Amino acid sequence: MSALDKLRQTMRRDQVWNCMMPHYTYEDVLDTRKGPILYLEDVTVSFDGFKALDALTLDINDGELRCIIGANGAGKTTMMDVITGKTRPDEGSVYYGQRIDLLRLSEPEIAALGIGRKFQKPTVFEHHSVLINLELSMRMDKRVWTTLFSKMTGEQRDHIDEVLQIIGLQEEYHNRAGLLSHGQKQWLEIGMLLMQDPRLLLVDEPVAGMTGQETERTAELLTSLAGKHSVVVVEHDMEFVRSIARTVTVLHQGSVLAQGDMDEVQNDPRVREVYLGS
Amino acid sequence: MVKLLQQYFQRDRGGNSMLGILLFISVMVPVLNLVVPESSVFHVSTYTVTLIGKYLTFALLALAVDLIWGYCGIMSLGHGAFFALGGYAMGMYLMRQIGDRGVYGNPELPDFMVFLNWSELPWYWSGFDMFWFAMLMVIVVPGLLAFVFGWLAFRSRVTGVYLSIITQALTYALMLAFFRNEMGFGGNNGLTDFKDILGYSLQSDFTRASLFAASAIILALAYLLSRYIINSKLGRVVVAIRDAEDRTRFIAYRVEYYKLWLFVVSAILAGMAGALYVPQVGIINPGEFSPLNSIELVIWVAIGGRGTLYGAVAGAVLVNFSKTWFTGILPEGWIFALGALFVVVTIYLPRGLVGIMNRKQAAQT
């Protein structure tokens, strides 16, 4: 868009300048009455000609637990990048509820709207204690000067305790996050997302590298979160997907190949061909 | 919370003792210099006062670098630029104080401008005859440059070694610019021949001792400020950015604003250090912008121990003390000694001198 076009857009008389809009929190604007909390429509992302996402259309219902599977390079992580604002698609639209266009927002804005993301590799603040990891993640005014003078209130401390209970790290709250085991770090990261009171959780390979027992606990944790939050889980571990999934979406070469419950998907001949390899 | 506070104060034992030492010397050194007669063994010579005063300004500069490098992981190799800009602002004030006592006796123009046949003062020199204005500029000029530079760099997510290289380029470009006579800052001679500050002669023992005390007190205040920042929630966010920038962004912090804020604070501290340095040393020239200076200063912090504020202070003082001592006996050898020191510290003491102390303490308990 040329500078002149941009100026024309800015001067359009049928809309109000962004800076003049009243400030809403996401509860005011997020409209999920029609069901879906997240719509992706015809989203295409290409890197040097390779289409990581190819006209991907997908919707996630409010309160749903959705599993997304697909071979390496099927576009699972790219999809998460698009939703969280890390990658801008070449085409398509992404809506959060009915009214919020995620493509116009930056990563921190999207996070503040209640979309939490867990990375594939557990990423926590290793030099900080578990408590501080959760404190920093808390949903609150995160501007620089406010943060400089902010003090933790009792209410916030209660919120932290609540989340510690959910992720089962009460005993560890004072330890440095870097000293936690791999599984505990994964739970802490999920806890950090929960501190933001998210509406939508994007969880990338939560059980990679976990022991059987840890996997089981994670499955419990994620199923207990569904309902109150919408949860999207990207996973390779079919056993795990089977244990938590209600609806499964199979991605292949950047678009949806099949969708349905686990049995339907596994019996789908196209899925068997490209993914299950038989 | 109380537990955390207690733990913090215990942890900052080094910082508290450093503050104690600073307060002590800010009183005792001037007394030993001014009151104790020269014949006494306890007399501190004016030369020593000025020398230590200079170390203290370097310590303030190192503190500024540690704030962004040690805690936020931004390795600026151009902090000498902010130091020099603060120094130039102070130098301009001191130049205007010379009045008609210059070689050419022009009451309005500094000597170098008369020499260049300039007929009037450039606009950007106006106001510098007032102390308050000059002091304001000591803060505003480095702060503004850091703001503009940081805004562009952090918004474009320039990090790591790329950022270090750009900061080098920044200080190098400024050095070349300040070398030019047309800039109106005295070209390669810089600004010098200062006579007095606030009406007191810069040559007098009293002024020297006062500048020393001012350096010590401002260093102590800057330390308290930095410690407050680091221990606030903002400080925890900054460390979080250092350790996992993406994670911080995805829990809704605007990482670039945090970096920018800290970078500006750090640049202002560096500018203040420069302003304290110039009247004590008596000269400011474009050499202060030299990229080598900025690199050397990162080495002070590494040697002292990055990520501990008092470590940076100790590193700056120790390295500069050894520099004075070493260049006295073997001038050409210093650069090798400094290089060797840096290699040894990086390989064997990743946490600097403070790291050794902490390890000893841990061994005792």
C-alpha cells in the first residue's frame, strides 16, 4: 500500500481512528455467542515459495479441547505462530470471537486478550523462582512504569496459590525454575498461561520427553482445563491424543485433511495413507 | 515477602559494604586532603584525589553498562558515546565559563572558534553558559540519543551481536563527526583549558575535593537507583527478557518498551559519569568516542562480575587502578595485560571477581 493509500485509509469518514476508540478489555469485545472462539479462514503462509499453510480453514469452539495432529512440516507450529501474531499470513483472516481481528494485533496485545501459548520446548524463566515465574505472568497492567512500582497484593498471591495447586507445584514454589525437572517445567509453563486467565490455550507438544506417569498427569490437567478454557493441543504422541481427544483435526501440507473423533480419523483412508503410513 | 526481602539484603552484603565505603571516602578523602597538613603521613595528595575521583566516574559508567548488559542481556559496545556526550555538555559549560580569559580574549567565543574565524556562537551553544541548562543537557542529550537509537533497534528486534555491532558503529560515527572542526566542538583538540566551575577555580584543592565527593555521592545514589530498579518487578521482567525474550512477549509484556526504558536510564547514568569526569580530568576530546573505549569498559564489567551491580563498580576501579600502575612501569605492555586479563576472566571466572568471593563464602558456610 502506498503512503497516499494509507493516508486515504486513515482519513476515511466511515470509521473512527483507532486512538479515539474507547478502551475495551477483551471480555467486553470477545463475542463467542455463535460458538467458535477462533476462526481461521483461507490462511496461507509461504516461506520462499514453500507453502507452510495452504488455505487453512479451521474453527475452534468455545470451551472445546481440540487436538491437532500431523506429520512434521504439516504446518502445526506455523498455525500457532499466525494465531499468536508471530508470523503474518500472506492471505486469509483470523478472528478471535466474532469481532477481534488478530491480524491487526501484536504478540503482547494478543496475549493480553487471553490467548496463551506454550512453546514446544518448555520455556520458563530459569533464574527466577517458580513463584516469580507465576507472578510475572499474572494478568494485569503491564506497562513499564506501573511495573516499576507494582507490589504483589494478597489477592494476587491467592491466585498464584490456586494455580500452584492446579499444576501441582506447591512444594516447589520457592525453587528456581531452572532446577525443575522437564515435566515440572512443562506444568509451570501451563501454569504461567493460566495466570493470565486465558480464554484460549495453545499447547505445543505438552508431553514430549515426559515419563508415562507425567504424561498421565498432563492428560488429566488438560482435560480439567477444557470447559473453562478452550484448549488446542498439538501433539505427536497418538496414545496421548487418544486419551484426551474428543475432536481431532489432521493437518497435511498446510491444510485440514480430516476432522472428527479419534476413530473416525484413524479409519479415514486418506489419513491412513499420508500420516499413519499404512 | 519478608523472607524474600531478608534474603535480598543478605545477598547484597557486597553492595551495602560498597555503599558504606563510598560514604566513608566521600567524607574522609576530602578531609585528609584539605585539613590534614601535607607533612603528615595521612595526607592525601590532590593528585590522588583526582585520580580516585576519575575511577569513581568510570565506576558509574560501568554500573550503567552492567544495568543493561548484566540484567537485560543488551551488550552495548557504544556506551562510551553516552559518556562522551555527557562530558561534552559539561565541557561546553566549562568553555563558556572561561569568558575573556582565553588566549584570544574573546568574551563570547571559545578560542577554537576565534581560530576558525567564526563570528558568532552557533545556536546549539546557546544556554550552555547556565549551569542548570548544561546539567539538563547532560541528561537530555544522551537520553534522547538512546531513546531514538533504542526505539529503532529494539522495535526492529535487533539483538545479540548485531546490536553490539550497531552500537559500535554509533560511537564510531560520532567520533568521526566530532573530529570535524565544522561541528563546532573543537575538532580533534576537543574542549579544554577550563578555568572554573560555578565560580570556583578548577585548580584549587577545595574544588577538586568537592568534585571527588560529588562523584562518590552520585555513584552511591546511582547504585541505590539501580538496585531499586533491579529489585522491583520491572527488574524481574528485565531478567525474564534476558533469559527468554519470546516467553516474556507471549505473556503480554511489550519487550521493546522495557528494553528501551532501561537503555535510556543506562545512557543517562553514563552521561552523568561523563559530566563528572570532564572537570576532574580537564579535557574532553573525540577520543572518548573511540570504539576501543567502549569495548574496554565492557571488559571492566566482565572482570568485576556482570549481573552484580557492585561487581561492575569494583571491576572498573580495579582495572583502572592496575592500568595506572601498569602504564607507569611498562606503558606498552598494558594492552597485552588487559587482553590477557579478559581471556583469563572469560575462561576461568565466568562470574568475574565477585564470583570468586561468592564461591569462597559458599565454601565457608
